[in-house]
Amino acid sequence: MSEGKVVEPKAQNSLHDFDPQKKPKRNKYAFACAMLASMTSILLGYDIGVMSGAAIYIKRDLRVSDVKIEVLLGIINIYSLIGSCLAGRTSDWIGRRYTIVLAGAIFFVGALLMGFSPNYAFLMFGRFVAGIGIGYALMIAPVYTAEVSPASSRGFLTSFPEVSLFLSLSL
């Protein structure tokens, strides 16, 4: 049956073969990048928290109805949808890291516009700009984290934006 075939004996197992596998080394740079990128998710929680507290004063100072306040507070989700649709092309054009910086800058400008708004229309425009920045941030932060992370810790690190969003909403 074994014509011309040479059967080699199995190699003996050494003591090192039974040692447990070493855990992969964690990349500190990837961890730091993931932490910083996840900070952009705090923008949405910060915005929701501040605006819900400021709604009473906005209603009193600008003399707007409850319906306008509800629209003002809820429209951020639609505006952030627009920003997230634009974020993919922008990140392909200028890169993920600079898109995160751009998201922060857009949100900052929106926050300034909302802070200095003299009327409801200007406040809605500031809300629009801030929503675009939030959409950019929520779209690009997980993508950037996944690209920077090594395969051994990618799942762990890409969960940071969701965790920071949850923490910012709960505090």
C-alpha cells in the first residue's frame, strides 16, 4: 500500500509547545487615537444636554412657542444625517484625521452661532451648522479608529465612540 512513500515519524512535543499563548501586545498609539476620536461622540451628548437645559431660557428670551422649541431640539438628528452623508466623501478627499478636525471646527462655529443668535431663525441656522459637525464626527470617528487599530484589538477600540456617547448622555 505504501509503495515508495516514506512515512516520517511525528516530531516529539517540547515543553514550550504546552505554554499558554502570549496575549498580543496592545498598541498605545492606537489606544490614544481611539480615545481622542471617541471624544467627538461627546459632541452630540453635550449638545443635547446643553440645549435641553437652555430650552427654558430660549423660550423665555426669544418668546417662541413650545412647538418651535421641540423643533429646535429635535432637528439636530436630521441635520446630523446630512453631515454624516457628506463625511464619507470629505474623508476620502482630505483624510480621516483632518475630517475629525473639520468636524470639531464646524461644531465650534455652530456653537458660537447658537450662542450669539439674536432670533429663532439665526438659532436654527447655528443648529444646522452644529448638526453638520456632529454628523461628520459620528460618522468618521469609528472609521478612523478601525483603521488605526491593530486587528487584535479593533473590536474593543471601535466601541469607544458608542461608550463615550452613552456616558455623555447619562451624565
